Amino acid sequence: MPDTDTTYRQHYKSIEHQGGHVPELHIEVPRELRYVFSWFSELSGSRGENGILFSDIAAWADLTGRSLSIFEVRLLKKIDHVYLEVFRG
């Protein structure tokens, strides 16, 4: 939550604990970027405390034979950053 130290996960857990309804979050990913979210899903298992590192992405790309653009690398890092902000709690 931008104005507090409370994460969205903590906020929704609090609502749920109080008997409130927590909405399901559905995010529509543009068709042109779905492959990056698929890559993110593959990389998620390598996430350490500091998130997915550039070295994790480089090793994964090397092992899978993928050649990523800087845009794709930055997008993977941004998705991971948002993931960590929302789901750490």
C-alpha cells in the first residue's frame, strides 16, 4: 500500500480475518507480453531474499538458449519487484 508500511497481502489478510470479502485479482496481460510472464513463472523458483537476480536471469537464459533484450530483462526485474512488494508479508 503506497501510503503505509502495510503490504497489500497484509491488508487483504486483515480484511479476510475480519470476515470481509477479498476480491480475486485478475490481471489481463497483453498478448504481446505473455511470453515474458511465462518466463517470469519459470524464473520464480530461483528467487532469493533479494528477488530474481541478473545472474539468475543470465544463467536461465543461457540454459534455455534464450537471447533476451534489455527491455525483457528490465521487465522481468520490474515484475519481480512488484511481486515482492505485493506478496511479501
